[in-house]
Amino acid sequence: MNKHIVKYLLALATIAFVGGGCNVDDYNEEYLDGFNPDKEITDVQVLKYTMTDADYASVASNAANKAIAEAAGPDAVAALAAVGTAKCFSEAASATTYLPAFLAAGYDSYLSNGSTVTVTYKNQRGEISEAITGIASASTYELKAADYEVAWGEEITADYFTPGKPAANYLPRILKEAVKNAEAGDYVIAEYAYSEQEPSTGGGEIPETINKISEIIAPGDYTVQGTVSAAYARGFIVDDTTGAILVYLNAPSNYSLGDVVKVKGAVTEYNSGMQFGNTAEITLVEKTKNFAFPTAQAMSGSELDAYLTATSIKFVSLTGTLSISGNYYNLKVDGAATATGSLSFPNKGQIDESLDGKKVTATGYLFSVSKSGDAPKFANMMVATITEEGSQPAFTPVGVVASADPGTFSVKGQIAATYKRGFLINDGTGSILIYTNADPTGTYAIGDLVSVEGTTSAYAGLNQYPAASTVTKLNTEANKFTYPAIREMDGTDMDGYLTLTTAQYVRYTGTLKIDGNYYNVINDEALTAQGSLSYVLDGAVDPALDGQEVVVEGYAIGVSGSKFLNTMVTSVKPAANASAASFGMTRAAVTKNRYAIYTFDGTSWAAAENTTMVNPEDYTQMGATNPNFSSSFSQDTYLPLYLKYKYPYALAEEKMNVAYHFYDSTDKVTLLFADEYTYDGADWIKTEDTETLDGPFKKVSGKWNFDPSMTLVVAPDRSAYSKSFYQACVDWVLQNKDAAYTTDNRSGSRLTDSEYYSGCAASYTNLNWRINTLPKYYWSEAGEDISAYDNWGSEDKDAMRASYQAFYDEVEKRFGEVMSAALGTLYPDVKMISGIDVIYTVQMMLYTQHIGSGTGKVTHAFEFKLVDTGKFEYVRMYALSPEYELMKDANFE
């Protein structure tokens, strides 16, 4: 999240969002209800937030929530996943369980302990449909070239299906071979290519055209090849010597400075700059040695002003005063009348926080311009280096060191993975192995920010720091490491790695073979390569997985023995139980054309009944410019029409589950959603079996918890709701106090709707606190000494005030006693929550000598604290407005 609630789940595509290029107050005023730029950013606040559809995807993909669900078991994992797809909570995945982590991700950076956020959310009344739950937890299988041979044989080369070779005829057989260890009830999304044209002489490819970056002056589809020349926490710059362009991933780069990559996909214009989005195909072509940044053009303040209206990507240096506010790093350059440098999404630890307020020099790529209001203001820079003015950088970027000839360097970065002989660090520009020849457990952890000084050496095809290097841990508290978009490797990729060795975050599958301290992974498609899990930490790999097909995630750290792909593992799971991400993050080299949803019955795969998925061509036919719905192209408008067109002979009461992609413009990410529709005989109607609830959550001791404290407005409206509170009080007095308090002073009959022990009048729905009534006609009849209240009508103002004070103190105490008991009757099941004071605030109208019975609104609030299940204790009373203060001077004049 940024400083407002944001979203995640099956993140498949995005148009970039360069969030660093804006003023922090402008941004928060636009997106945060209740934000006040004049207040301290750390503050106790009371906010309200209404969940959007995309927010449920954030809940489902939140790492902390996944850990909670995994600990609870497979059913909980599926229920949590369904929150994102169905866009609501359920009994199996409750808001009280999963909203705290969601709020922590969005508000922890600036809301202090004691803050409350009341979240309005949707909750499923019944069970979420089996199909939608299945879609949420489905893996995605992208067909490979060999899969199409099932349809075409070996004589025709065609990597797609056609009308003559429909996917439905072959997918069941392909999935049975491809998806191993499936269990009955499992769902899978098959992703395949399709052509309306039948192949003639085979599936030969048209020679690819490489575009010059300098020629990309308008949005469109392009293919470029160039060098990764800078990186930030949302992607990287690629430079082909004719020009440079942003590749916006909405995630850290998985490439190193100096890597030569081919980028293919749609280019869009954002903030006056051209960029590829995270749907682009990225292929590593080669590595370059001894990468160096280009010579920076020193840019003056006036030149920076001119850049706002003549945007291009250029490598520059800016000198000015650095201002740090939360995640925003702005640079005020001397001589600039309008422009401010904005250091966009710097990598963790790249900018020394002690530079705040100092004169610094930053070098890097200017790549776009953001506005303040309607006017261009922020020149966004992807930082390469930043130092105090006149100083030299203390650290060399890891990507530079990784590509350099061995030598002596100092680097700084976060620990991304660990093994028994050290760890790997990443600073966003690249990764490098720190070989300490010691188990880092207990000393270092993933996310730690460290500096390393020493002389590098080459090993297994990559540079590394040896055990003699000096390592310094820089953080005192735990840090989170954000992993880059993972590289999917099939057998061909694994073989290719043997000759193009890089330190990258990868995922591959194969059969695990454990032999003593050796953990090898054999992928049947690989001709030579085998995965080798290097120096595995104790407990990192379950020995029971020996002989099973597994999914390995971790950092590739070189090649040994000419065939072993050395891997510092972060995760090893059985393939059948791997999360949707293990299969769903498909290889970028394959174009996504069509999707089909299949389910396994324990024996075979079949198309899921009453289930469909909107395909790219469907969006086009509906008039969309992109293969997804969005806030401006609503699924609620078009899905009923889509279903009516696709199923013209549907019968009344027929149901259909529809999966589709939705583009969340706030976070520039595409999500997978699913809705259930029912045909009423004329139209398809979306199933809306949800209720809208409000849940207050409070931050206590750094943690968000559901806070069931309530404010109960008991209005003097004689409604059944208001009467229920007063009647509960009357009933308790009838059962527990002297009959005099509930006996009519005129007729002598027993009252059943009023009591004068504390003044509750159910028929009038107010509190009768008249000093001339309760003591004289009721308290005295119960044998009480009422002399303390005798001077209420005295001309002696001090004596009068003393009587009123005594009366109000007494009647308040009595009401606290009575309402405490009544709340226990009305809310007998309310339970204590550890670390949270549960307070029920009851607002009522007082009828006194000075507050008339016709006031018509609540005048006072009474607080009660939960002290045990269904048991309350009175805390205090206060007036809701100064005019209702009981002891104000005006009442005694």
C-alpha cells in the first residue's frame, strides 16, 4: 500500500504508476479521507474506509494473511483466496481475522497507537460458490510447444489451436499429463494460443523486428533490445545507445546492471514519458562485463524547469537540498523556479536518511514529469548514486560489482536469501553472494540491511565476496525484503542457464532427490541441467519430499560441474500443493491468448460446469481497448450482455460463474475476479448474497485488532429500539430494588415502564433527573435521607449548587449501576479481547430542572467498560454540548 488502502491477488498486468513524483500532501489530500497536511504525520486519528473490489484481492494476497491461513489448513487457504475472487468476506474467512494485516499494510506508516479505522465491507451471508472458491485457488497452466503436438503430431509445427483443432478436444489429455498430483475438486486455468487460420506449411515465425528506442515517440507495440542501465523499486531503465525507456514492473527488477535484455510489448505514455508495462515479455540475451553508468549531464535549476515541458529520458546530475517525508524524497534545486526533483521509489537503503535537509548531489535518469494539481512540477529521477555535495559515494551498486572484474569494493544491500555458508544480498541493481563459510542463522536474517567490504572473486560463473570480507549489519529492527517478479524456468531455460549465468530469483519444478547433504532436482524437459539446492538450512526442505515432484523457489547462484544450477532456496513445496503463484506467474515469452477453466474429478479433467472466463477477444467485441474491465468499463454493465450473447438458449434459473480480469487504476495492477449470475428468463442477474457491515479496528501496541466498542444512540423518539434500553433498566430495578422506586406516588399502583431509582422512563425514552421529583416522592418513600437535596430551591446560590451537585452525583452513580446491569442483559455474549478496552457509550436525553422534556435529542453520553463476558462497569458521564452541562453557572443565576 501507499498511504491509503491498496490492492494485490493474481497480478497479471499493469499500466505503470510512478508514485514518487508527487508532493506528499497533494497525494494524501487526494486519496486519504480525513488527511490533514498541517498535522503531524504520526497521529492518533479516527478514520472511515470503504472496501473496494480490488481491496479484497489485497487481503487475499497479503503475506501475513497467507501465513494465518496456511497455519489453519487447506480449507482456510482456499477460503482466503476466495475473498479476493468473490470480493467479500465469509464465515470461513472473516473480516476480524484478515482485516488487521490489511490495515497494517496501509496505515502503519503514519497512524499511531490508539487510532481507529472503521471499515465498511461486504460479508457473504451463505457459502461462496464452489466454482468461485475453486477459481480463487486455481493454478494456471500455460501450454508449452510440446503440448500442441497432441493436436498436430510431429509433421505440422503449430503452437496454437484452431477451429479444426479445438482446445476442448485436447486440453483434458494435456492437463492430465501436465498437472501432476491433482486431487478431486482441484481447478486449473488453462492458458493457450488460438488462431482462426489453419496452418499451411507449419507454424514458422515471422522474423522479429527490433525497434530503436529513439524511434518510439507514440504508444504502440514495440520490441527493443538494450542494456539494463538503472533500477528502482518498480522496474528498470533499458538503454540501446539511441535512447532509453522505462520498463515499469510494479515490482523490483530481477535483472542486474549490464544485463542485455529484449523487451517486447505495449508501450504507453504516462506522466509525459514512454514506458513498457509489466505485461511486457522480457528475455535475457547476454551479460556485459564492467558495466559503468554514462557520464551525467549536470543540470541547473533553470534547465530542470525547462525539462517539465520537454520530457525525455536522460542521465543527469542534480544538486540541491534533500527533503525526506515518509516514502517521498524531493530535491529542491537552486535556481529552479517551478521544478522539484523527485527521487522515485529508491531501493531499500539506497538513500541515507541522515541526508535529510542537506545539500546533496544525485545522479540518475530523469524519465517522467508529475503534476501538482494541474501544473507540471516534479521531475522524476531513477537514482543511480546520491551523496552529500562534494563527497564521493561510499558504496558501489551491487550490479556494477557483479559485472566487474574481481576487485576491492564496498557494497550495501538487503539479505534476500540465506544458506549454511552465507547469504545473498540485493540492492535493486543486482545480487551478489556473500560466502561467510558459516551458518547465518541467529546472526543475520532475510531483510537485514548490511554493508560488505572486501575483494571479490569469481566462482561458479559469478562474482562473490569471500569469508575474509567485512560484513556490518546496519539495521536494528527487522526489515521486509520485497522479492522481484520471479523468473519461471522450464527445462529449456535451465539448460540455457548453464551458458548464461546470472544471479536471479527463479522458480522451477522437478523430482527431488536427496542423498545425504545433496539435494538435486531433475526436470524431465532439461537435457543437461539439474537443480542443485546449495547448503540447505536445517528445516528448509522436508525430507519427506524425497522422490516427489516439487516446486523450487530461490536465487540461482551459478553453475557447478557443468550441469548443476546452484540454488539458494527460499521455498520448496510439493508441486500438487504449490500456491496459485507457483503456476500462475507464466513465462513472459508466451503471448496470452485464451483461457479455459477445468476441474479434476479424481480421474480426469473436464471443463468446469456452468463456468466461463472472459477472453481477450471478448473484451474487444464489447468495445474495450484493453483485455480487462475497469472502473470506467464496468463488468456489471457488460457481463449480463456478454452472457446473453454467449448463451442465447439459457433457461430460467440457470446459473453461470464468470471469471474475468479487472484493472485497478489506483495501483496499476490487473486482478482476477469471479461473479455468479442467474438467468431470470429475460436477463442475467448478478448474485448479491452479501451484507454490508461496519467493523471498527483499533491499533494497540503496534497491532490492529477488531475493536467491538460501540456507541449506542438511544434517542428520545419512543422507538422500540430506544424503549428496549430503558425497559431493561426498569426490569432490573423491579427485580433488585425497593418497590418504592417503582410505585406511582399518586395512585399507589406498581409501575412497569418507569423507575425512579435512577430515573429511567421507557414510555418517554428519557432520563427523569428532576431534583424536585426523585428524592421527595420516591427516594424518601424507600427510607432514604434526602436532606442533602433540600436546598435545591434556596435563594442562597451556594446552598442551591451544593444540593444539585449532591443530587447529580447520586443519581449518576445509580444510573451507572442500573445501566451496567441492563447492558449485561442486552449484550450477554460480548467477550473480552486481550489488550483492548471494550467501551460501550450510551447516549441519552436528560430531563432536568434546566433541560426540558421537549429537547428532542440526546444530551449526555455514559461510558461503560466491559470487565467480563456480558458484564459492564460504569466509567463516566459527559455532556454532548456545553449547553447541557448540568453544573454550569447559568443554571444557578
